[in-house]
Amino acid sequence: MMNTMTIEQEHSSNIVLIGMPGAGKSTVGILLSRLTCRGFVDTDVLIQTSQHRSLQEIVDTSGHLALRAIEEEAILGHVFRRTVIATGGSAVYSPAAMQHLKQHGIVVLLNVTLRTLGLRVKDFATRGLAKRPDQSLEDLFAERFSLYMRYADVVVDCDNLTHDEVCAAIVEKLQARVGNVEAPDQEQD
């Protein structure tokens, strides 16, 4: 007898969005949460609420490594169910945080090209990014891309898609993935 597992059984029903700043994680996350009847959490908002300051203030006063540590703590300090989670772009620097997110959800990379990011991210110097002061958008993209690919269960190329089209693509890929995930529950004769 063959049982097909659902997203809920396989990944405790969270959808975790990762990707570069400007990829659309927050906007897509809100729309996707409505579309899939899940809660929504933006980890950048969790950080700012717990720290009582903006991401940029954290970087300016404590440095980019402090922001990464605070981000890891914020992620590890919460367990969500049936939630769309928009992570900060630097969440992938923490293996512990990513393992925690993957344990309770399926990780979707919102993949955009460097060219598209350049068009979307106009406030690179003041956006509150967990990056070295000397790091350009190109350097940051190159450094993070392999980390995004390492942790992604699903990749959605978003360059020429509207936010609604990205949501539809995510749902389609998740449905295809669940349809292909089968639990071998066969009895041998």
C-alpha cells in the first residue's frame, strides 16, 4: 500500500521564503499567506520588534555580524506552524537557523538575477543589510547565491513575473513536489 504525503505531513506546513534583498520575499509572503490560508511572519520585523531599532541601526551601531547573530536568535527562538515565513536575506549564513526552518517547513528560493536586483534595490547602502561595509551588491550576490541553492527545496525564477505569478508558481511547484513525494509503505509478500 502506497501513501502520498502532504506538505503538512512532510514539512509541518510552513513555507519559508529565502533570497536576496529585493527578491520580493515580504510582498510575496503576504500574498502567499492569504492564498494558502497560512499565517505570515517576516523575520526582519521580528528582529526590529525585539531589538526596538531598525536593521540599519543594528548594523551601524553593532555591525553586520551582530545583525546575523540577532537574526539567528530570532529564528531559533520561534516555532511556527502553517505559516509563510519571509526570512532576511542573510538567514542562510546560519546553518542552525536554516536547519530549524527546514525541520518545520519547505524552503523556497525566490531567485532573481543580479540585473533585476540592481533595478529593484535603490537603497543598498541604507537598507540594513548584514554585509561587510566594503561589500557591493555584486559581491553580496556572489557570496550568497551558493548558500541559497544549498538550502532551497524549491527554486522559483522571479525575474519576469508579477508577485501574483510568483505565488502561483510557488503553489504549482509545491503541489508537484507533494505529488512526487511518496512514503514507501508497501508490505512485501
